[in-house]
Amino acid sequence: MIKNKEGIIQEKTEKITQIVKAYVEDMDTLSESDAFTIDNIEKMWEGLDESAKEIYREISEEVIRQIDEREIIRSKKANMRRKA
């Protein structure tokens, strides 16, 4: 069982939303300049990809930290008794 599941979802959803908004705004600004080149678009896309990967890593770490170990321990003990 994961503790604070809804809190994790809400926090990370907000973070992703902010990153997407910033990306779209930056792309809009770039599109109105002479710097609107394939190279700069690719750099922005790479930055978005890195940001997303970082958030996914954070999500995984947070979920693992919030797992209720008691259920895992009970399961492990039950398996050990069956093997004995």
C-alpha cells in the first residue's frame, strides 16, 4: 500500500503541468524570433525530455519511499513459514 498516493499524484501533476506550460510559452516566444531553427527546437525538446525523466524518477523514488513495508514483511514471513 502506498501512503499519500493522492498527494504524490497531485504534486507531480502540478509539476508536469508547469513544465509543459513553460515549454509551450518558450516555444511560442522562440517561434517569433530569428532563432526559430531546427537546432533550437531540438534543444528545447531535449530539455523537455530531461525534465520529464527527472519527474518520473522523482515519482518512482517517492512511491518507493511511501510503500507500507508492513505488508511486504507480512508476505515475506508467510512465505518463510510455508517453506519451513
